[in-house]
Amino acid sequence: MSASRLHEPQVAPAKTAASRAAILAAIAVAFSMPAVAFAQSTDTTSAPNSTLPAVKVQAAKDTLPGDLSRALPGGQVASGAQIGVLGQQKLIDVPFSVTSYTSKLIQDQQAHTIADIVANDPAVRTALGYGNFAETYIIRGFEVYSDDIGLNGMYGLTPRQMLNTGAIERVDVFKGANAFVNGAAPGGSNVGGSINVQTKVADDKPLTQVTVEGSASGELGTHVDVGRRFGSNDQFGIRVNQTVEGGDTAVDRESRNDQQTAISLDYRGDKLRLYADFLYQKEHITEGRPGVFVTGDEVPSTPSASYNYAQPWTYSTMEDTVGMLRGEYDIAPNWTFYAGLGTRHTTENGDYSTVAYDEGSALGYRMGTIHKEYSLAAQTGVRGKFDTGPVTHAVNFGWQINRLAAYNAYNFSDFGAEFPTSLYNTPMVPRPETASGAGDFADPGLTSTTLMRSFVVSDTMGFFGNRFLFTVGARHQNIVQNGYDYGTEVQNAAYNQSATTPILGAVYKIQPNLSVYANRSESLVQGGTAPSTAINVGAITSPFRAKQYEAGIKYDANHFGGAFAIYQIKQQVAYTDSATGIYGANGEQRHRGIEFSMYGEPLKGLRLIGGVSYINATLQDTDGGTENGNRPIGVPAWTFNANVEYDIPHVNGLTLMGRALWTSTQYLDQANTQQVPSWTRFDVGARYQTSVFKHNTSFKVMVTNLANRSYWSSALGGYLTQAEPRTAWFSVTTDF
């Protein structure tokens, strides 16, 4: 049980929502002043000679290395993404499977967290974290922790448990092994894929946008988005996003209160581009519905969709403050130097009630935690292009570092005196007293440090007029982790290992809009340390590798696109061999899969996002061989998504939307004796865009889990996550 993955936030003093709103209102008023007020007027009557008024001619904006890729018609999916050290790339030109979702999709679907966005992707599913309310994403059958999401291409800076969407411009979903492009994730996930978030910056057009929303269950919220560019060439930009929402959720007795402030400053010069981002986020959850552990052989039937088996004293508070500086400088034609520096401070605390189900009965106990984190991330490098005869080269040399320090304390109620509870008729009990614990809640001590350093080099060579692209590269990664006793901070564990992960990738363009690709890539996570029960106690394994082979085809017709991929990922698994007593990377988890995805507007007014994924996942070389060939825990064989939007003819501005998700059965245990049923979810929505008092205004409604079906949505991690009940959101967005 990892304490850092259990912990929940502490409430630190923060500015009130009212003061934040006042500050934002002042910014909005200042920015909303007409541009003409800042322009120098021409007084033709006072001039001795009559002259024509000056006319400002602005050339089309050049495409710069860091610019966002073009969105497909409908604006919900982009044609390119931020591909780690490779920077912004067109998806059809890279030998990887990537989908990029836009801020317009976030608005159109009223998405509040990353889970709402990736619900459109057939290769992704979502669960809750171990013992807390963190979102955990499953890509190609492997976990992606919420704190292993990249922020503008850098790890360690994203708010730890979940990220609200107010400040997000793009969400890039990378499917497959990715140690080369991103490096090893500090949290130890991202084996089968990764998620990168790009924050909003000021657009060329002035923006003052206000959204007011509410849910049928009683949640209310506002989101203000203000952006301006200024200067003689619009070289300076500022973007401010403020979100405040809260109230009762669709789960009985559960309530949430969230706030997020994001400020982005940027400078866009001829050769130099600078970005500064600040993000503050705070969330408070009371009586959050927990995950369910099964200690017997029977998988429980799900309670009603909205039923809550949490205790009244449970809560979780999470507070994150993030700062980030980035820059790019064109040192010569086709050569760009880039650098980034960021930091995050996290405070979490909470009281949690864990439910352990066993053959019709259930027991509960209380766990209290406090967790603080200080994270630092930095990167620098050079990207360049040159030719050697008929061969073009796009090269990259980069270096990055992540340092994470965690401070923890925890306490438990008496494990020998758990309180009786139920998933279906939950008795409310007083908060159990503390029976044991470790660390100081008033001043939690250092319990772990993680230091990750890497150097990467790559070359993408283009042949036959760049019709054939071949990428070769490698990243050398060093992972250092130290553990410390709770309370005393005496070091009790040390890990220091290095590994090099290569990349080979190829793209062949059959036509400009049709390409085939293949890659051989790897993922990397920290290795293990032999436990006290092993003969080689204390022995350290090398970092665990996941080796991937993938091939596929991509199509991009500017208005509509799709992709097909076939892959195999083999991930090392460590355990203590019962025959020899030796701990090591003795096992393997193998995922062989096929993916198909489509997106865009095949017909005017008709938009599609969706696809299907199949994974043949098996355990190999298990202890004693008794579980060889079994499916890994929480990995369904089939997942299917279909999202359809249609603009209603003759009703200008009206769009209807429907979405279906289906997930096949999965197993709760490694022996494959506990099967979790398949599930289906239907969502519907509508939006109407019009003009109200000469202001562009859109009215939206979004209903998820329309049938209010009750089901276990995930068994990942060996515990059950219940799906959210029917949830209806309504919103009005106006541009001023």
C-alpha cells in the first residue's frame, strides 16, 4: 500500500471565491475596453493637407514551432498534437497512435475533468485511485495516474488527483509505450500510453466569455475566460480563466466544491517566444462514494446508481499551486532552442471509509491521511532541420529532470474492531477513534524523494521528398528514489538505477492524406526491491521495461480522419518465486491489441468521434505457472465508443448529440474466478447557438448515463469502482 497514492489534501488558507471574482471582474473590465480607445486617432480637419486615414494592414500569422495544430471541421479534434520531445507534430507524420481533443469539445460536452474528455476514446477507460478520489486512466490496459499527466509536455506539474478543464486548450492522448518521447513518469505509470494537457494562451481575437451552469442535482458553477493581445504587433498576450462550482452531486449525500484560477502570459516575437503559466486549484469532497474491496469469492451486485455507502464523516480536500516558465528561441533558420522550468506544491488531507465486502456482508474502517508534495521539473534542448543530399533530417537533443519530495502522515481505526456496514442499507456510524498511525499530522515528515534525469537524442530522416520518414533515437534515464521512516525521517530504502530506451519508427505516405507506420518503442518504470520474505532481501531490480511493437495506418482528409493500429506490449512483472525464494522480474504481462478510431465531419453537419479496441491480455511466467494465460486484473477484452453530432437542418444553430460506450467483462482477481459484468452507457446532449442582445450565446444540455444504469465500471487495481448515476448539466455561455 503506497501512502503517497492514498493521501488526500489539506485545506490551506486561500483567497476567497469572492475576492478572486472581484479581481477577475476588474481584469475583464480593463480588457473589454474597445481597442479603438488605445489606437491613435487621425484628425483630418487639423492637418494642413487633406490625407486619407491610416489603414492598418496585418499579414497572415506565420506558423511558429510551438503553434497549435489545425482543428478538423467541427473543431473538436485536432490534426496534430504535442509529441513530447518532438514538439508539435502532424499526426499523419508520426509513427505513433495519438488523438488530440480540443477546448471546443470540452465546451460542447460540458466536460469537467479529464475523465469526461477521454470518454470519447475507445482505447481509454477511467477508474478511481486506490483509497482516494483520484482519477486513474486505463490506456491499452495499463494505468495512467492522474499525477502522471503531462502539462505542456512536462511531467510532475499537473494537480495530483484530478484536473479541472477550465484552463485546458488541448488534451493529447498518446497510445502506446512512450519512454522515448516523454521519459519515465515520476508516479510509475504510463506503460501503455500517456496524456498531455496544453493550457490556454491568448488568441489573436479578443475574448471575454462567461459561462453559467448547473446540474439537476444541485451543483452550480461559473467560468470566466478573458484573453487579450496587445503591443505594436500583438506580441504580448494574457489569458485568465476562473472557475468556481459546487453543490450536491447526483450521488446521494455526496457534494463537491471546486475552484480553479489560471493565468497565462506570453510573448510572441520574431525569434523569441516566452510563456508563463500560473494555476491554482482547490477541491473539497464530502461523503464521496468510495471504492469497494472484495475479500471473498463473490462479486457483489451493484447498489442503485445513486446510492451512497460512504460514512457522513468522510471528506477529502486537495489543493495545488503550479507555476511554469517556458521559452523558445530560433537560433538560426530551422534551429530552435527550447527550455522549461516548473514547480508544483500540493497539500491533501482526508478521512476515508473503506468498504470490504465478503459474501453478503461488509466491514468498514477509517483511514485518515495528510500528504504534501513539492515537485520541480526542468527541460532544455535543441530541435533542428538540415539536409544531407536528398535526405532531410529533423533532429532533437534534449535533457530533462524531475524531482519530487513527499511528506506524509496517516492514522487508522482499530483493524480488529471494524464496524459493520452494507452496500445496500448502510448504517451511519460515529467517526471511529484512532488506534494506530505514523507521522505528525501537524507537521508531516519527509517519507520519499524521487529524482529522474534523462538525456534524449533523435533523428527523423526523410527520403523521396519526405514521403518516407524514418525515426531513430534513444533516451538514457536515471531513476533515484529514497524512502524514509514516518516521523523520524531516517532513510530506510534507496534505489538508483539507469536504463536506455531506444525508438525505431517509420512512416510511409501512400498519398499526402494516407500513411502507414510502424514503431518499436519502450516504456520504463522503476524496478522493485526484494522484500524481507525473499532470500535476496534488499536486492534491487533494474527498471522494468515494457517493449512494444506496433503498426498501423492513418487517414486525414482535412475534414475527416481515422486510424487503425495493431500492437503488442510486453511488461515485466516482479515477484518472489515460491520454489527458489528469489525475488526478481520473473513474470510478464502481454497485451496484444487492435484499435480503430475515427473522427471529424464526413458529411457537412454530421460529426463522428469513436471506434473500437480489442486487447488479448495474458499473464506469462507466473509463480508456479498456475495462472499462465489468465487475463490481468481489470483489463476488458473489448471497448467501444461512438459519439455522433448532427446539425438540425432548417433550425440554424441547433445541434443534437448522442454517445454510446460499451465495455466487455473484466476480472477482479488474478485467478480469473471473479468476473465483473460488461456494461453499456448512453449519453445525450443538445446545444443551440444564437445571438442575444447582439452577443453570441449558446445554450447547452448534457446528460450522461441516460438510462441511470447501475454497474461496476472498473476492477482495475483489484477493487471495484461504481459508475456515476444519471447526471444532467445545463449551461449558458455568452461572448461579450
